[in-house]
Amino acid sequence: MTDIVGKQLKDFFVLRRLGRGAMAEVYLAQQLSLGRQVALKVLNAELARDPNYVRRFDHEARAAAALVHGSIIQIYEVGQHDGVHYIAQEYVPGRNLGEVIRSSGSLTPQLALDIIRQVTAALAKASSEGIVHRDIKPENIMLARSGEVKVADFGLARVAGDGAVQLTQVGVTMGTPLYMSPEQIEGKPLDSRSDIYSLGVTAYHMLAGEPPFIGETPLSVAVQHLNQQSTPLVTRRPDVPPKLATLIERMMAKNPADRPSDPADLLVDVHTLATEGAQEGWAATPDPASLTQILVAADQRSTATTRLDSLMKTMALPRPQRAKYGWWIAGILGCLLAGAAIGAATSPRSLWSGAKVAPPQQDTVWGQLYLAKDVDTEAAWEAVADYFPDASANALNLGKQGLAFHFLHQAEYGKAIKPLQELAAQPDFQTFAEAGLVVAYVNLGDNDHAYEENKHLSSDKVAALRRQSPTMAAMLDDAVNELIERAL
């Protein structure tokens, strides 16, 4: 697909790519008219040339747009621009359930039941509209940082009675075998009980730490769904309350008639179980905060997030105590924001790299800094000063700091010199700038200037840099070691 990062599709300015699926790529975009971020799902260019796939794509939008529910990703707009077919939908900051399971292992029965409850509520809404999701799996269950659960991707959805059977027969093979119902594998007509089966398999995965059936090929997994009974959940996880295990195994019954009759029926069972579980001490009244806790814990175990957490401290050298208290607080908040922005500099090369177009202007300079963190390009960091020339010196220096770090990360060392020299004159940014100049000059082969800048870095300054900017300290260590090798 042609890279659309940095381009505008009608009302949407594309910021960066979030992910890729079989039919579409998903981007983070800014809706200019409303000033909000959205997830932009764009049909693959190769598929866009096939009228059947375009019909599938439009069908997904039509099915999902009819569903307005707190636990379903909301569709805002469906459109086409210069041959690019897109769906603009709600952007949910957070992680999908699959990511959480991979980083956390298994979940507690209380959290699993809460997720089952919210997904079932979404399926009940879909079922009331005659819609079958057809691809319920951990990756399509979004866990917002607020603790809310939202079901995503109705890409295989079938609207009962709308003649969509021809469109969705392809979905039999496009679904995910690890979670697919027996009747879907066999290509039989589906109703909401197929989604209940897939949710049961997902729930089993949440509690056991792995799906009930695994194999080397999709076919081997599909055969097990058709012919084999899963290992009892209480065997895999003895601490799972028997009633919860029984409900999940009922959801996974091979015969649809043996499952709950529809999601509304299942929802009643789930609420009854939650009430009984609260009385028994293993469950509680649904509490989004409990889900937030597991997300935080999972994030803390994530290598990338651990690195980001440390970088949150990166660029915030202490402000002089003579500053007024209110400005001191604002400075800390701003530095934390910029620290998060600099975290992007340690990730793989930005999809925005090479884009010359500045991102849209935000309401505040801090919003602009945060957006610059998201896109991490020269134009994005320069936009901070371009859009807010009268902002505080601290905010503008944070923009320069982000720009300098961007240049260093992109190995554009010559470009990094100017912002670093300007920052070297600012007490709050001096140590960072001096270290950055050493790094830049060493990589440019200018040993003399590198030696001169390194003389400014006392042991106290370097110790402070290690605490407050471990990434820059590591870059400085590499540069100094290179200087030493050149001198030998």
C-alpha cells in the first residue's frame, strides 16, 4: 500500500500507522473539523481494485455503524478519497486483550468475568440488530486505559437477511481458527451462538494462559474444534471457580443448541454468576478500576513500556527553585510530557520519517508537544515554535530538545548542532545539550570540538545526566569511548 502517513484524506490528517490486518491497515489520524484523534481503517490498495472486497469493506462499515453501544468501537464516517477507501472510527488508547494475555499470562477470575460481561453486552447489542461478529478473539477486544472493554472489527460481520452470505463465505477462511466455532469451520449458517463459542474460547485462553486447542497448522486446530473436547479448565487452572468454568465450557459446546441461546441469555447468566461470586468472595460488582490495574501491571512488564517509563525522566533537568510554584508544577508536567515525546526517539524509525508536512495545530503548546511525540519528525518538532512563538521559554526549549534528539536518533548529526548550541545557553538544558554536542561532533568526526564540549561535563553533571536522561548518558558513553579509541 502507498504510504499515506503525513497526507490528508478529506477531513483526516494521517499521523502514523497503528497496525495491519488481512484486509486493511489502521492509522492514527486527526479529524481536523472536530480536533479529535480517530482510528482510520484503510482498505489495502490491492484489494481496493477488487469490487468484491470493496463491497466487503463497505459492508463492514454499514454493519458496525448501526451499532451504538458503550462496548463497541464507534464508526464515525465511511469515505473514499483519490481511490483510498477508509473507515474513520473511535480511537481507543490502550491495549488489546491478546497483548495483555501475552504480557500477564493468565488473568484472575474476577477480571476475566468482567471482560466476559462487557463483551457479552456488546454481542447482545449486535444480536438485537441481527449482526453476527464472526471474529471474536483477544486481538479484537480492546481494553481502554479507563477500564472499559470495547469490541472492534466487524470485518466478518453478517447482517441477517441482507443478502450478505456471498460476501461472508470468504470469512470462513479469514476468521481465526484458534477461536472459530465448529459451524463456522464447516461453513454452515451462523447466528449469535457462534460468537458465544468464540467468546468462550477467548475466556478459556484468559484463564488458562493459552487457547484450548493449539496445533502447527490452522487445519490441525480446526479439526480439534470439530472433533475434540478441550481439557477441563479446572484441570488447567484449579483456582478457577467451578461455576465459572462450567459456564465457559457451556459456551464452548460443540452443538450450538447446548450453548446459551443468545448473548442476552448469556448476559443474565454472567450477572447471576457475578452476584454469587461476590457472595463467595472471588468476584465483585463490575469495577473498571480493577481492569485498569491489570493493564498497568501488564504495561510495567512490557519491555517497551519499561523503557518509555525510564525515558519519561529523560529530558527534565531540575528547574531553579527561584521559579514560582505554579510555573514549577507546569514545568514538571511539561518535562514529563516531553520525556514521553523523546521516548519515541528510541523506537523503530518513525513512519512519519521523511514527511515534510507539519501536523495540525493543537489548542495549546503542550498539546503540540504531545503530538510531536506521536509523529516524531523534524516538521512536527519545528511546528511547536512555528505555531506557538509566544509560548514560554521552557515549552519552546522542550520543542528544541525533542528536535535535537530526533536528529541524533536519525543520525542527522549536522542538523543537531544548531538546536543543541541554542539549548547549551539555557541552564535547565545545558547538561543535555553539552552531552548531545559531544555525541554529534564525535559522529561527525570532529574530535577537537568533541573534546572541548566534553570538558564542560563535570562528574556531577554526568551523574545527574545518568539519573535524568539514561538514553543520552548511554549515547555519551559510546561517544567518549570512541574518542578514547581514536586517541590510542
